[in-house]
Amino acid sequence: MWRRIPTLMHRRPVVSATLAASAALGTGYLLYSQREALRARNPFALLGATPRAVHADAEAKPESPNAVNDRPLPFWSPPSRREMLNMLQGKTKEGQALARPEDEEFDLLVIGGGATGTGVALDAATRGLRVALVERDDFSAGTSSRSTKLVHGGVRYLEKAVWELDIGQYYLVKEALHERKTFLDIAPYLSQHLPIMIPVYKWWQLPYFWAGCKAYDMLAGSQGLESSYLLTRGKAIDAFPMLKKDQLKGALVYYD
Ligand SMILES: Cc1cc2nc3c(=O)[nH]c(=O)nc-3n(C[C@H](O)[C@H](O)[C@H](O)COP(=O)(O)OP(=O)(O)OC[C@H]3O[C@@H](n4cnc5c(N)ncnc54)[C@H](O)[C@@H]3O)c2cc1C
């Protein structure tokens, strides 16, 4: 078929004219239908206008409430530091005092805006309580600003539970492991599991750390992440080439 077309065009000008016209019509139809499909999906695509420019225009002429709103949201810009400080002091963004009744009542007063206080305040507010929080410095100005930000069960608390026969530490690790899983489930955008490698420089530490991490894995049970494992010296250096190599025996990897 393809080989026959040039021959036909060469011999019969009428045939070639018909073919050219059909091709032009076909291409035109194809372009038109693509354009309509594109317009249906995104009305801005063919205008050459950026979404922001179109939105600015839309702000000037508000649409009827029944109109289908497929326009992108405007870009959010955070308040300035000054505005945030004003709001923290209970004023408007611009710094004007808000009219609050002297005898305004709250259901809950939280003292301290660290991880604990802000967590409690947020939880209570989302349960519908009227919450006041007082902080003498700034949010997370205390211990919370020093946190490594690990959402962990606390493998070293487990070590403490064993050596000091402290059942309280044991329950703490158990609860923290449960919370670790809950946090991964409800806020996957804030937390992810990480491998943590402990370099080992003494032979006795290899079975010691291995047993401790396996006990930690077992305590997590079905809420565990990945299993801990030993690394040879060579593999540990491969993973972290800048590791101190002198006396290195191997490494242990566990997950939190
Ligand atoms: C180096 C380090 C690493 C850590 N790493 C981790 C980790 O990886 N994972 C983890 O889970 N935990 C970690 N922790 C522990 C964790 O940081 C703390 O348990 C947690 O931050 C405690 O929070 P908090 O709100 O109870 O206390 P704070 O953060 O100290 O908050 C108390 C707040 O109360 C305010 N305040 C105090 N008195 C008053 C008052 N009279 N009136 C008004 N305000 C007041 C203070 O200004 C402060 O802002 C780490 C701790 C340290 C030190």
C-alpha cells in the first residue's frame, strides 16, 4: 500500500490532489478535536495566560456562586514575622488590640508552649474546648528546640529497663513503640522510618547490640518496622566511607 502511493501520485495528478486535500482535512479535524478536549479540561491552556493572571482578573469580577470553580487557588504567602508576633500577642495581624472581654472564660489553660503544651492545646481545641496557652518565651524555646526529632520507641530506655529492672521503662518503650506506629499511620507526611547504624568497635558489643535490637524488634511485635541486622566491617565502610576505621569490627542497623 505505502509503496503504491508515490506511483499513483506520479501518474495521476487528480489522485494526488485528492490525497493532499484529505490529509489536510484530516489534520485540521484532529487539531480541532484536540483543542476542544484541551479546552474542556483546562480553559486557561489555550489562552496563554498564567493561572495567577487569570485568577487576578477573576477577583475583579466575581463569578456567580453556581459557576463551576475549576480555577487554581491563589498562592499562599506566609505572614511576616512582625504579623506572626502580633498574632501571638493576641492582636490582629496589623498590631491592633483585639477587643476581648475581661471575663472571657476558657475550658483549659495550658502553661508552656513546648511539644507537650502545644500538643495538648491542639488536641483539646480540635475536641471543641476553648483553650488558652501561655508561654513565657516563644513556642518550643525550651527542651523542644533541642530534640533530635526522632519519633522512637527508645532502644536505650529498654537497656535501662533490663539493667535497672525498671518495669516503668519497659512500659514506656512499649507505649512509645505503639505511638511510633500510630504516628506513621496518621501523619505519613511528617514521619518516615529510618535505618540507624551503630558502628561497633569492640567484639563483645556485636552480640550485645544485636540482642538488644532484636529484643526491641520483638517488643514492637506487629507494629514493628524492618528487622535489625548486623553489617560486616567492609559493608559498614561501604555505607559510610568516612567512618573511623581503626578497630572497627562491624555495625548494627536498626529502624526507628
Ligand atoms: C538533646 C535532646 C534530644 C532529644 N531528642 C528527642 C527525640 O529525638 N525524640 C523525642 O521524642 N524526644 C527527644 N527529646 C526529648 C524531648 O525534646 C522532650 O521530651 C520534649 O521537648 C519536652 O517538651 P515539653 O513541652 O514537655 O518541654 P519544653 O520544650 O521545655 O517546653 C516547656 C515550655 O514551657 C515554658 N514555660 C516554663 N515555665 C513557664 C511558665 N511559668 N509560664 C509560661 N511558660 C513556661 C518554657 O518556656 C518552654 O517553652 C530530646 C531532648 C534533648 C534535650
